[in-house]
Amino acid sequence: MTLSMFDQFLFRLSCGHDVVLGRLDGKDTWRCDEEGCGKVTDLRTEPFSTLLAKERDTADQIDKQARQRGETVRRADD
């Protein structure tokens, strides 16, 4: 089994901290959970909306290629 790229790619938040891309699924905003931070990133605004769409597309394409090679791709929460 192969772990989905959605659970491997990191996305840079406005505060400079990173979060795993898959945790942002279905979210419009994200509050940083790094200790002492808590800054909110609005994922609907630029540059975050464009970067997030690009990263999601890249992760999806890599997962599709793995499936085409016959690999089983799973998400971490499955």
C-alpha cells in the first residue's frame, strides 16, 4: 500500500508553519495548531487559494499515477 500524497505533502500557512495538505480538505480557513501560534489562514484568499489548488492537483496526479502502476493508494485516516 502507498500513502496518499495528500497525507505527505505539507502546505505552508500564512504564519510560516506547515500543515499536512489532506487536513485542509473542505476547509475555508485553518487555525495553526503549532504551540503558541494559533494564527488563522484564510484559504480562500490569494496566494493561498491558488497554491492550495495547485498542491491538491499535484497530489491527485501523483496518486493517480500510483494507481495506474497498480499500487493501492490509501489515506492516513482510512
